[in-house]
Amino acid sequence: MATLYLVSTPIGNLGDISQRAIETLKNVHYIACEDTRRSSHLFNHFDISLKEKTVTSLFGENERSKIPKVLEWLDGGSDVALLSDAGTPLISDPGEKLVEKVLEGSHNVISIPGPTALISALVISGIDASQFFFEGFLPRKASDRKKRMEFLASLPYTSILYEAPHRILKTLEELGLICGEDRKIAVTRELTKVHEEVFRGTIGEAIKLIEIPKGEYVLILEKFSAERASLPEASELKEIYLKLVKDLDPKEAVEVLSKEYGATRRQIYSIVRVK
């Protein structure tokens, strides 16, 4: 039975690739890359000859159209390797639809583990790593972004986000408005590279720090803490809410309480909602 190998590649430092990943890339006849030009640097560095291989691009916009060709290779008994530009395939990268169809075709799917930015950032952040939620990139649409941020702000465990340099400052400012600028955060960039940087502090401090954003960012956001938000007892909060809704609509009342106690609207609503 043919196999689709999901091959993890370095996120910056080429020395982080595994011997198993190199051997896999040398042994397969077909390779699907998010960007063939970027992957060519990897092939050249590790002397992976492409003379008897077929290399094709597979990225977000063309993934569906490339699936039939990959299935054809697998159906013919040939193994295929899938690479993203950096890190582990499918983690905020293409490949999910392909894996789904490959499994439906009763072929093997094997992970060749290796670097992934979210774990590297988490373990050096200084923020609780016992439980975490991986968000990846936030939605582009403003209303959807706000909803996701409110959701993340209310979680009782650490959140991990990816962000591009041209949006990092805006994202931090929006997180500051929703979570409060005193929420702890770790901001990492250029992980495993020569100019790796890690900031550990509050959201407010991070906003002041960033001047010329460069490189891809990983954000590690501290979990919600009722103690830090200084919320009163649930019965007291409900009483205050019921007084407010005599003059305000429920959404406005929740907004007032959110600003007053430094909690998210989702957190306030979960306490005061009347069933």
C-alpha cells in the first residue's frame, strides 16, 4: 500500500531537520511542496537529487485541483511526500483536504515529525504550557476577528496565535482592548533563526515595544483568570446586572460590566445570563 508522508521541515534553522525526514525525501518518487522554489533550497542543502523525482506545487488555492494527481500516484503504488514552506504540514498550512481524500482512498498517511513554531514558542514563553488552545491565524473580517478574540480572552487555558508582521501591531492593540493591556503575553519572532527574539510581559508593554515589525510572529496569550479580573461573587454580579438592564438593553449592560471588572463579555454573560 502506498503512503503519503507528511514531512516536517525546519522553521528557520536547517540543522533542525531530522535524519528520517532527509531519508524520506530521498526515497520517495513524488514530492508536493507548498512552494517549490523555497523547498529547492532545502533539497540543495541536503543533496536530495530530483533527477528521478516529480516535484509539484500544492498550496491553499490549488490544493483541490492537485488532489487527483496525488491520488493517481498513490493508486499506482508510489509513495508521496508533502512539504509546507516551514514546519509541520496542515498546521496553519495546506494539506487537510488532501489527507482526507487519501484516507478515503485507503492509503497510508504517516507523519515524519519535526519542528513546529507553536510548540517552540510555547515552551520558551514562560506562560502555562499544561493546557493550551491553538488558534493559528485570526480571521481577516473585523467582526469575525472580534468574536474569536473574545472567545480566546475567556478561555481558562493558554492560547497560541500566528500573525503576520503587517498585522501584528493591530492585533496586539485589539487584544489589549478585549483582554485588557495587563494580560500577560509572549511575543516571539524569527524562531530558531540568528535574530530570534522573545518578548515576555503584558500586552500593553508589547504594543509599546514593537516599532518596525519583521518576520512571522507567534503570540502566547495568558489564560483568563477570574481572580485577576476582580469579579465579584456571581450572585452580586447578577444583582448588578439586573439593575442595569432596567435602563439598558442586555448587551449594553454586559459591556458596562465587562469594562468595569476587566473581564470579557463572554465571561460576564456566562455568569449573569438568566435561564
